[in-house]
Amino acid sequence: MQDNNSGFGKAWKILTTQREVPKITIVFPLVIYVLLTILVILSGQIGGQISLGAYSVSPSAFTGALASLANICLVYMVLNYKRLGFVVSMIGLLLQMPRLIVLLFVQHNTMGIPAIFTALFTIIMLAIILLNHIKMEKEHERLRLLFDQTATSLVNAIDTKDKYTHGHSSRVAGYSRKLAEMNGKTPSECEAVFYAALLHDVGKIGVPSSIINKDGNLSEDEYETVKEHPVMGAQILEQIKEYPYLSKGARYHHENFDGTGYPEGLKGEEIPEIARIIAIADAYDAMTSIRSYRDPMPQDRVREEIVKGIGTQFDADYARLMLQLIDQDTDYDMKEKPDEEDDGKDLVITEHRSIISEGILVTPYMTTVSLAVSSDDETSGIAPVPSLVLFDSLDGITHSSEKEIKSRCYFEYGELWFDGRSESTGARKIQSKTFDYGSADVKLNGEYMISAVRIKDHAMIRIAGKSQTVETVIALPDSTRFMYIGLTGSHCNFTDINIAKSADECSEDYIPRIAEEISYIDLPEGDVPNIQIDGPRTAASKGIELKDGLKISFHTKSLPTARLVWHCPFIDIFSDEDGIVGGTDYIDHALIRFDGESWACDKNSIVELDVRMGNGFKDWEHWKVLNRNGYDATVTFKVRGNTVTVITENGGIAIRNTVKLSGANKNVYAAITGDQVAVTNIRIG
């Protein structure tokens, strides 16, 4: 990962002073040592003379030279493999000792005397080398600790100055190291990336606090002042001569891949690789953290911004690696955390809906909430009236202002009271039943056990007390939105709140249907049945066996709730005996999204992606409009042995994706899938 103009790897090697040699490679010097030892033994036993030109030499004359070469192998092993090399060397030397003792004391051959002393000297020498290694390791650890403490002190100084970026540098450093690891960098390179990212904002020390901590947007002059921090950071870190990569990370982390960044307007690979890594990690953390002018952005919005920035703001390779990290972070843990968590705290509500708890996501995995409810004022004699708000929003929180409702895509389904009453606002239908029995897990009045599950466009919520259970089925307007439940009511004090989720998914027929299924694919079919994909890869067409020249055409249209650039069709390349996505022998090789994303799902497959934006591509907003309106698409496949090339162009986005499959895959298929999209009239040609 070294840049042409930096001492990146060399500088870190000076810091570590340790060689990174795979342990398995010790086999090679060990084999050479064994061969040389055998030659030493043979040279002492073979008689006669060896002719070397005009001279005749006894084979025993080579014994000393061969023994020296063997000892060099031992020294090499200790130098490069440290403790392991020392142990292996000791075993090799000790195995020789019985032969030398027999040679000296049984055969009375004085040649054993120098051999024994040489072995003893070699043991002492190797022990000294090992002890020196141990001393160097301790010194290295001391220097590393000092380096870490110094870097942390600088970062703390920045955090103290900027109230809006607490922990920012540490998070960016962690993300950057992860990206480097995913791209196959060595441990020392990954550590260097970590420290360069940790110190990337050190230049903010020179920016006035009044600007850094200003509430609201900056003026043009203030923004120009902030833009000076990469240069100031580089000037500070340039004083650390031994580690020049530190200053490069600071100076260039605001350069854009298309040359529109600052301070120098570098473009493409002119930007040091270490700065390209930090740039995407820095942007991600900025979007997922609290700022003076906004709250953290929802995860899918962050993801969309990164997709839009591929090849313009960000290096495409590292942007796609960050997208993989986002996709793996299903619980959205990769973000700024508040100093104090609200989990387990009491919730006191006076007027109806004056406070609504953070939403609890309802999924096909049964979620159980146990709690106790009492009056917010026991002396008043007013009974608590608890209820649940059913809603969806990008941040899992209820909203009331028009601005927040729009920006967070807030949608309310209705409200359920613990006594069985309900009110529908956005749900198609709400149907409740009350039973004269409670939950065996509820022992006292005022305690409740709430169970919630959602299957496609239906949800079921059971509220069980000591002597009564209310079971409610909600017919949602679609299968694509999320559903949260928020605790609220009036005159309520919620305590002892505990949330648990089942590890097993409920069956599709678990919830009785009270309204017809919403379908957007009641249209004529082609060669393959139509498919409606309500969420990320929640459905797929049957597998179509790949052959050279295969063409698959279909009509695609995003669902009404679609709003993101990847709410479009995907092509899944996979292997399976029966050609079924998710089948018993299913191996997912690669996924190609029509918005230009692609990656290998099977770690042994290799994906090479070529995406080009042609004249037909105006911008991402026009791309989303195209998908909402619908269009006809064609995908062409070229098959050469174990290499599959997928070619398609839609809305000006030309994709050529080459997949080099792992192993001998006899049954390779393509299936159509996607996210919030209806695919109809599928034709095979």
C-alpha cells in the first residue's frame, strides 16, 4: 500500500523493527539445515579423495564449512522466527548431541570434541540472539505505547476543543483500519492507516473555537478558515520525520477522487492511498454523527450518499468496501453513541403522548417486551392509561413537525391501548380480540408481557396482563415499510422494561390475514413468473441456467415506497443443484445491482466491475424517477469456462461485471432479485 512519493511502509517498519514472516515458512530453512547436517555426517564417513583440478581433497575437509552453513540456518531461524525459531533450533542441535557423544566416548573419535564445543557455542549464541529479540520487543512495545499515548493526547486535545466531534478521530481510525484489512493490507500497513487516521484532524487545533463550535451553518469566510486545517495538520505532523505517512493522511484526506477537493485539487491516484482510505471513513463518520446543524443521518441515507459519491468524491474500491461494512452492520452500530444509554430507564408520561419511547422494531422474529405500569402520581388516584404507537420512520423515533415527518419519512399506522381499544391512522385495518386469561409469566397487576411480530404486510401484537390478553392484528398498507412500537399513554410510569428477541423466525402463516395481499405484479407473465421484491432480496425469480449468449429481458418498476438509488433490480449469479436461490447446495457467487454496485458473495469468487455513466445518465434523482416510472431491461451473459460476464445498460449506467467462479461449478444460474421493485414479463432468449 505504499505510495510512490511516501515512506509509508518503510517508516512503519522503522517503528516496528520486527519482520513479518509467516510461521509456516520456517519449513524451508529447517529442510536446508537437515540436508546440510546429513552432508556433515556423510563427509566425515566417506573415505578417499576428491579431485579439484590439480589438488586432491579429503571429503572430511568440507565438514567445517557444511557445519557453518548449517549453523547459519539456525541463526536465520532465530532472527526471523524468534521464539519458534529458537525452539526448532534447540531441537535440531539436541538431536545431534547423542551422535556426537557416541563419536567421542564410544568410537573414541576426537573429531567429536570440536563438534560438541561448536554445538555448545551455537546454543549460547542463539540464546543471546533470542534474549536480544526479547529486549527489542520490550523496547518496541515501549515505543509503541509512547507513540500511542502521544497520538491519543493530540486527539483528546482536538476533542476537547470541538464539542461536536467527540470520538470522531477514534471512530475514523477504526473504520480506516477495517477498510485496509478488507483490502488485504499487511498488519503493519493497517496499523499505519490507523494512526494516520487517528491524527487526520490534528490541524483543527489551529482553527478558532468560535468557528468549530458555531451552531448552524458557517459563513463563506469561516468555511475557508476551516479548509485550512489539512495544511496546518500536515505542518504539525511533518515534524515527525520518521513517519511521513502521518502528514500525508492529514494533508490529503479532503481531496476528492475527481479533483474537486482541497487543498491541492489532486485527482485519482495522485491522492495518496492512505488519504483515500481516510476520506471515505471520515465522510461516513461525519454523516453518522451529531452536528450543530443536523442530527445523525439514517443509515440508508448515508449508504445512498456513498453510492452517489463513487468515482467522484470517493475512490470506488474503498467506497464499495465501506458499502459492504454498512450492509454487514444490520443493527446500525457503526455510529456515534450517546454518552449515556437510555435503556432500562423509567419512562414517566403525564399527558397523552407527551412522551413516546424510542421505537422497538417489529420483525418476523418474535419480540417480547416485559414491563410494569403504575400511575405517574400515586397520590392523585388517577389510573394509568398505557398504549402503543405503531409507526415507521428512518430513525425509529416518532415525529410531529412537518419538516421531520418529511425528512424522516415518518408514517403512523395507529395506536393500541392496553385495554383493547385501537385507532387506525395509516393501517388498512386493525382487528382486536380480548381473552379472559393472562400470561403465566405475569404475577402482579400492573405487569404486562407484550409480544410483537410482523410477517410481510401483517403484524400481530399481544398484550398480556395478569388476567387478560388482548390480541391485535394489523393489516399494513404495504410490505416494504418498517414497523416500530413506541410506549406511551397518559399518567403512566413505565418501569422494569426488558426487551428480548427470538432467534427463530415465525412461519409465513403465523398471523391470520384480515385483508387481501397488496400486489403490484398482477400482470401478464413471460417465460418466468413475475416477482415482487418488498425488501432487500426478499424474493427472487427461479434460477435460469447460464449459457454463452443468454439474454434475459423484463420490465421493472420500483414500488411506491421506493426512494433510494438501489431500489432497483439485481442479478444474482449462483450455483445450486436445483437452481433455487437459497437451496440446499446454494452458493452465492456474485450480486450485480443495476445502480452499479457489485461484489463477490462467495469469498473464493473474483468479481471485476466496470461501471460507466453515459450520456443517458443525468443524475441520481433522474435515475430514481426512471425506476419509479418503470422501464424494459435486457441482461446479456457471456460464459467462458468458469468466467461469467454480465452486461447491461439502463438509464445511462453501463455495467460490465466479470465473475471468475470458484472451483468446478457445473450448475451455474442467474436469478433476478432486487429491493422494493416489481419485475414482470420476464423473457429468456
